[in-house]
Amino acid sequence: MQQQFGVGVIGFGGMGSWHARTVALHLPECYNLIGSFDICPDRQEAADDTGIIAFESREALLSCADIDLVVVATPNDVHKEICIDALNHGKHVICEKPVTLSLADYVDIQAVAEANGLLFTVHQNRRWDPDYLAIKELLDCNKMGPCYNIESRVHGSRGIPGDWRNMKQHGGGMVYDWGIHLLDQMLVMMGDRRCLSVYAQLYYVTNEECDDGFRVICKFEGGTDFLVEIATNNFVCLPMWYVNSENGTAVIHDWQMNGEVVIVQDWEKHDAQPIQAGMGITKTMAPRTPETIKSHPLPEYTQDWEAYYANIYDVLANGAQPIVTHAQQRRLLRLVELIFESAEKNALLTWE
């Protein structure tokens, strides 16, 4: 029979219960959901209603011999404490993002995991988002030629959620919330290319304590500028992805994958008829004639939310390599520190 790993969840809120549903409903042959613990009585009741054990304390959950893997889905500021506690109880650990609020804290957890010979990794589920994978494929296959500009953004208009995510003491704010996702996507997409400089702006439109939006521009070796933008007070949304390369442009407007790829077919036909542009005319900005460009559909991907947990199972059962690595997460947390420093100083910072 296939080996099965017992799972316990600490923090049974929105993401904690999502993890529970994922392992229980979609991967029952790999994982056995044992139970959870949450400091909120209503979440304890919710766990009990699902038929799993609602442990009376964190210690009780971590002492359960049937649990091999612990998922940490609590507010950000207590991730380090709980991860180290779980590792010292002999449990493998998946931690929700952002895994820690500093690079130094991450290094501390990693050291404990390595000393105990246990898996410690981070839930970066948006590496499987279809929009991200479509753009990554376009860049990887060099279909549009050398890329010089990438814009990745998520816009909303409801402000920061009214829970701990709007409290600085708990690690709230959009850099740590949606930003961690998009910044992780950016670094994976850029691969081994060095980030040369970082410039960031944070916004506090609806919340004085935590950033409710930000813009960061990272310049990578090879000549690619990468803009990452999160906004929670935008009532007209810009495209989620906008990519400029030497021979084409790609755009994705929304999560429904509305968008296109337009690629030049003929660079030789330069002639254009001037068009009326406001109070003047322009030949420079006149549209291309149809025979010189071609529109292509975006690459298609189906959602595969279980792929992350499939990899974790392969790591635990077969000794495979984790898709989300320590080196990647250390680089991500270093970038986050540079973003906060750049915004505070209003300065362009080099990675070194």
C-alpha cells in the first residue's frame, strides 16, 4: 500500500481550512488529515464539525504520534515560534507565506530543520496560477524575442481585510500579503539572473499602520525591468500582466485569462499614414498595418492546486527535491527587506 502521512493544521482560519480541504478531499491516498488547533473557539468548533480532531492545545497536536506533517497557517508574526516548536517535536513543516518577517528568522528556522533532519518549506501556491505560467512560458520559449519590460499587478478596491492583516504587529500589509506571491513569481521567472537594483514606493491610502499598496521596480541583468504592483484602492483595474519584448507584446487582463499575444511578422514595412492625435497628427504612433503583425492566443494551463502537495509527498516518500527551496525563500526575504528600506529612504538600492 502507498505510504500515507498524517497531517495536523495549526491555525484553522481561511488558509488553514483550505489546506485541510486540499489534503482531505484531493489527496487522501497521500495524506491523512488528523486534526487542527486554533486559539479561536469558533474555529475549533468548525474543525470539530468537519469530523477531525480539534486539539485542545498546540502542545497536544504536536505531541500526537499520528501526525507527521504540520501546516502552520497562523498570523505572520508567530510563524517562527510555531515552526521551530513543531520541528523540535519531530514534525515536518509547511508554513504559510510570508514564512517570516525577516531573513534572519528564516535562517534560524532552517537551521533547526536541518539539525533535526526534517522538511521545512513554504506554501508558494501561486507558482501554479495559469496567468503566471502562461507568461513564464512565453518568456522561456523566447517567442517574442528579448524582453525588456514586465509588469505584474493585482488591483482591488476594498482596502486591506479587516482582520490581523491590517495590523503591523502581526505582519500585516500588502507587501507581506499579495506582494509575497507576485515577488516570488518574479524571482522564479527571472531564474539565475541577478537583481541589480530595487526601487519601491509604499501607499497608506486606507490604512495608516500598514501599507495597503505598493509599487516596486527591479532591474535584472540582461536588461529586463520588472514592475510589481499591488493596490487595494483602485476602482478601475489595469492589466494583471503587460509584457514588452523586442518583437511582441503580451497582455493578460484578468484571472479569466482574457488577453492576447501580438508578434511582429514584418519589420521591413515601416511606412504608415499619419493619423489625427489630439490637436495634431502623428506618424510615429500610427497603428501598424494588419499584415505586419499577428495576434496569438495565450498559452493555456488548467488550475492544478494539488501540484504543490504532490511535490511535498514526493519529497517525504521518495526523497525528491522540493520545488520551493531554501535558497529561493532567502532571496525573496532579502528582496522584501530591500523594498521596505527603499521605500523608507525613497532611494534606489543595489542588491549588494
